[in-house]
Amino acid sequence: MKVAAIQKPGGLDKIIIEERPDPVAGPGEILVRVRASSLNYHDLAVVSGMIPNADGRIPMSDGAGEVVALGAGVSQFKVGDHVLSLFFPNWASGEPNLSKLIGVPGDHVDGFAAELVAMPATAFTRAPANYSMTEAATLPCAALTAWRALMVEARIKPGDWVLTQGTGGVSIFALQFAKAAGARVIATSSSPEKLAKLKALGADHLINYKETPNWGAKAKELTGGRGVDEVVEIGGAGTLGQSITACRIGGHISLIGVLAGFAGEVPTAQLFSANITLKGITVGSMQEQEDMISAIETHDIKPLVSHEFPLDQLKDAFELQVAQQHFGKIVVTV
């Protein structure tokens, strides 16, 4: 089979395409013919060497494909089923702990930049019935992160205010889920073109954060001075202060990314005096993925696929991601 692999010490120029023996499904495993994967910041960190890894690691945490063989003892799937990977294959339900957060495909173990994978059946859920394989591949990391942030941790409800940052996969899914839940969305970006696209997706208010550096205060103003109920925080230290300013008393911030800084000053007095909850979010569980898929089917929510690349152009796909020229998800078809 064809795979993409990473040579140490990592870097986009260290992605190689090579042939490896076809895997075989062992007891409790399924053999999946991978049809598509999608790029996440975590994948970029792996291939670039920011997350050190084994020499020859097959990257990519997201995978959608069809079952082509069953190992002994597998009963939850049959040959021909369309399946979707789990970012955390050992996290079935409940709260996370260390044992549930190991085994990430494309990082702790080989991932989905391959024509075939043999993994435990418990590392997959069904794919949405209304999705193509390309669409399904956008879900396991970005969509589930947005779902858990809004629906599980913040527990948004109709009429709530949600603030999203930028136009990456998590932010766009958060906008779509929030609107499906009846919430109102304030979306930020520095690009007028991207802001127009966010408006077309249903954003109620738009803020260009380059033109409005104090966008947290502007967001609060747009809510009539009350503040937002939930912030999907992808920037980290560089944007957290503005997110705190945007929040209502008793609001919730889902800390998902660190695109604007790993460390920095945080207005702690403002955080605690407003009784704001700051919660770190790392994707979600199998149960939460299954709940998300049911909601996606019910509301016919479709992802935005910005670009598609074949597997042997994985390097080009990551270069586009680094250039930030995409709107929505970048997908690699296998």
C-alpha cells in the first residue's frame, strides 16, 4: 500500500511517499480502506517536528473510509460500512483522564495518511449517512472540538451569544453548530473577504480585529452591554484578554488553541471578578462524536471543504495550511 511518512527530525520537506506491506486486521480490529483525511493544526505540529515523533511515523489523525475486513470478535461493524476515526480511540465516554488521552492516530501511533489501516473497531464510529467520505474526514478533530466546547461544556441554548475567532475548521464548525442550536454568533477575522463568507454562513455580527483592536469591548457592545455567553478561544495568550472582556458575568471560555501565543499576561482579576469559567478543550469522546453525528444528520449540517489534494501532494496541502489561504477544511483524498 501507499503511505506518506515523516522522516526525523520532521519538516514539510521530510514527508516521503513510499510503499509498505498491507496491514491485516487482528482480533478485535477492522481493516479500513482510507478514502480521505483532513488537516488540523495538530497534524502540522507532528509533520513539522514541533511534536517529536518516531522516524517513519505515518501522520494524520482524521480518517474516513470503508470497512474491507473484520478481525475475530468484531460485531459492531460489517464489511462495506462507512466509518469515521476517533481522535482519542481510548476515550469512550465520561471525563478525560491520562489513559483515555493516549493512542492518538498520526502521533502516538501511525495515522491515516495510508491506503489501508488496521485498528481496533473501538477506534471508529459510523460516518454520517448524509456525508461523502471527503466531508466525513473533516469531523473527528475540528468538528468534535467545536461540538464539545459549545454543547457539552458551555451547554449553549437558543438565544445565547457565541463569539468565534477566525475561519479555521473549529471556528466554522462552531458557527454552524451555534446557529443550528438557535444561538447568535459574533465572528471575528482580519480579512473582509472571509468576513463576508462568515456572514453568508449565518454570523449575526462581524468584527475585523485589525480595524478594531479592542474587539472584546466591541463584542460586548453588540450584545447590548451584557457580554457573550461563550467564546471559542483559538488564539491563546494573545487573545485571551479580549475574550475575557467580551464575556458576560458567569460566561464561559473554551480554550482550544494557542495560535496567538503559548504564554502571556492574563487579566486574572477580571476573570474571577466576572465569575467566568475558562475550560481547556481537547477534542472529545466516542459518545460525544456519536451525539454530534446524530445532530449533523438531523440538521443537515455540511462542512466547508476549501481544497482537496491527493495523498502524494500532502506536502502541498500543508504549505497551503501554513499560508492560511484556505477557508474551511483542507482534505487529502486517498
